Amino acid sequence: MAAQTTVNVDLRRRVGYAWREIRRGASAVKVRELFYSSDDQLLDQALADTLGVICQRGPMRMGDLAEALHITPASTTRAVSCLADKGYVQRVRNEHDQRSVMVEATLPGRERYGKISARIQRGLTDILNEFTPEEQVQLAEYLDRFVAAVDKLAQTDPAE
């Protein structure tokens, strides 16, 4: 674990600004459109994430999907309902446990996810090409550490 250090205020502001711009800046809106849109509609990022997990892992129970997405069962039900209404997923009975409902991607869902995935891979390649190969490795390592630090912060008690 890294030793506790004092963070330069200007550096903290720069990181905070970059994080906000990645999440909400004008470029972020355009990138979401590039990644998640199709000829007829823009798929919400949360729905695209849900579809992605289902496509990558295959048929799964709703509870397992909620756990994989780090969301509540109610949020999972809403996301699956939206995706089912669009024809991207379907609910099926678990052949081993008739009381359990599984969710699986349909052919249109797998096709849509394939297009989204290809766009994301092209976009990430373009972004990473702005860095040298050594910087790409460093960036990946730093982002891994950043995500771990965010996860650690998320586990703290807000009352502290």
C-alpha cells in the first residue's frame, strides 16, 4: 500500500477536472454517441453495459447479472425489461431450476453488442495511439490503480 502523502491542490484539481470531463464533458457526449448509437437509436450506456455482460457471459440468472454489474436487483430488472422491449434479450426458464429465470441475448442483441464493441475497440485504439507504447503500458497501470483506489474509497463509511 502506498504511503499517505499530501496531494498538491492544483494536481488534485486537474485530476478532478479530467474525471468530470471524461464523464460529462462535451466530448464525452459525442464519444457516447459514437460508441452506442446505431442508425435508429442511441442505446443508453447502462443498457449497453448490461447487454455486454449478457453477451460476454452467456445466459445468466438475474441475481448474477446484478452482481456482475454492481447494481440492485430492481435496477437489473428495469434494464433487462428495456432490453427485452427492444428485442435484444429474452427471459427464459432455467432448465435445471424451473423457479429461476435466466436472461440471454437474442440474435439482434448479439449483433448490436458486436457493433458497439467494435466501435469501442476502434475508439480506444485511436485514443491509445496518442501515446507511445511505453506510455500506453503506464496509462493502463495507472488506470488500474485509479480504479482500485476509487473502489477502496467507495467502501469507506460516509459518516467518517
